[in-house]
Amino acid sequence: MITQLAKDPAFPGTLKQAALLTLALSLVYLVLAAALVPALDAGPERIRQNATLADNLPPPSHSPQYLLWGIWQRFDTLWYRRVAERGYDTPETVVFYPLYPLVIRAAALLGLPTAPGAILIARCATFFLLWGLILLLRMDLDPGDARKALALLLAWPMSFILLGGYAEPFLMCFTVWAIWFARNHRWWPAALCCALACQSRAVGMVALAPLAWLAWRQKAFRPLPFLLALSAPFWFPLWLKLNALPLSSQVYPLYWRTSMAWPWTTLIDAFRFYSTDLAWFVSLNGAAMLLVFGVALARPLRADYFLYALGTLAFILTANARPPLHSYVRYVLPVFPAFASAARLLRHPLAFAAVWCGLFLVNLVLLYAFWDWFFLV
């Protein structure tokens, strides 16, 4: 893999761009943390209702530790830390796929505590994600449109989780690299990245769709790499079974108010919630879904991107939560082809600036809600 990348003449430039962009994003969110700390006023009751390791959470402050990683200790971050520290000790933990907590645990064994480790590791994954995206987007777009696509993705509401302790950086990183390697006829690295995406989150299996399409188009079917990729979605469920633990599909209805359903059932239930006081919540997530998948499916740049977006839509709609469409603002973030298509559509600088500013403002509002313990994610 390294040899293949080193032969690319753009290797030094793209590596530097990704590193500088990751550092710039870290600095931006550090400044935002310092600015918003005085406004954080969540009471102990709200924190107790949402946290799983609330007893160890530091109070808001302007200390370097709190601004750099303490402020990010929220929601799923705490669950991933719990799995890293204790393993799958309770049934509800099995919905958190193992790759991210395994890396946190490995870092802890080397002396890095899980609180800063979870954030640092996620940002390392974000660096590799941005590097892969830069390489992939420049295969499809001119430099200006590629920059706009990245800017739109990083302004998207909930994109701040790429800097926090969530598994999305791992999921997106390995999906992007799987497609990049496949397009460059490197099937073993592509299969390995696909397998790692499957261990990041369940939706990682959707990466199989673009890989299968590319193999068919290139007439480059390789049985052993595809066996590796095709078997990967079964690794974690098999491990759970061998260890007498429940499957995620069994745990979601019991602990997470989510059940498996046909996609149209999820959509019908979402419409029913428009008569409740949660209509705004369903509208926000529904609008995110329509916007991202509408652009990705109506104006696809490539057939493999279309299949990836369609597979992701079908997959996330099978999870029927209460309230419906819960977290869809976050779930659509990995659909990077939508941002590439949007970059081509937003030709006029004023149109692009208006859309980018609108996305960034919503992202800022949700960032404050995230840091102040509102359950939006």
C-alpha cells in the first residue's frame, strides 16, 4: 500500500494538505470550545440522563485538558471508552463495533489514557480520511471543485464528530481508501480496507457495493480478496455468538428504542411523528436525508458512487428508531459522493458561499447542543 502511494507524484502534496487541514480543524474547534465554555450550563440531571461514565466527567473550564479533550466526552464517546476499558460487559454495549475501542485500548496499554486517547485517535483517523478524500476527489473533479466538496463536507451539520470520539472517521476513512485502492486495481488493500470499515460500524458493509461494481467493470475479479471482504460483516456477530453475547439486532429494541424494519415502514412512521411535539426533530433529520441522498442519487458522478449512496440509504432506513430518523443528520455524513456532486452544482460563488454558511451555522448550533448535553446525536 505504501509503495503504491509513494509512486503517486501527488503523494507529498496531498499528505501535507491533509495534515494541515486536520491541524486547522483542530485549532478551529479549540477556539470554539474556548468561546462556548462560559455558555455551557447543563445541569447534573441532564448529564446523568445521557452519560454512561458521568462520575468521571470534568466540569467545564478553560483548562487545556478540558478544551482539548474534556469537552468532547459526550454520548457515544463515553460508550466507546467504556468498551475499551471494560469490554462488552453489558448487553447494550454490543451495538458499538470493535475497531475503534480496540485502538483506544491498544493506546491505553501503551500509556495513553482513554479520555485524550479517544480524541487523538479519532483525529488521526480523520487525517487519513481527508488524505484519502483528497486523492479520490482529484480523480473526479478539478482542483476547485474538489476543494469545494471538502469544504461542504466539513461544514455539514454534525461534521464536528470527525474531531470527537465517534467511529465515523474510521468508517469513512476505510470506505474511501477501499474505493481508491479498487479504482487503482489494488484489490488486496481494497478488501482489507473494506473489512476494516465493516468492523467500524455495521453500515461499513455497504462499501462492498462499489467494490463489486468496480471489479465487474475492470473485469478484475479476485476470489481471495473478495472472500476477505465478503466475510467481514460476519466477523463481529460471529464473535458475539462465540462469546455468548446477544447480537446487535437483539439489543437495539431492548435498550436503544430501535427495531429492524422495512425502509418504507421507517418513512411512514416518520410522517406520523409530524403531529407530535418532536416534528421539528424529525424534520431536521428528514431534511438532511433528502438533501444528501437527493443530490447523490439524482446527480451521481459515477455508478459506484450511486450504488454506495443507494446502499447507505437502504441500510440506515432499516433502523426504525423512536423518534424516527434519529441521528440521520450524522448518518448521512459518510455519503461523500453527495458533497462531490454538490460542488459541481454550486458553480456560482455566491450560491456556494450561501450554502456553506447555512450549513456551518447549523453545524455550530448542533455543536453547542452536543457540548451542552442535549440529546441530538
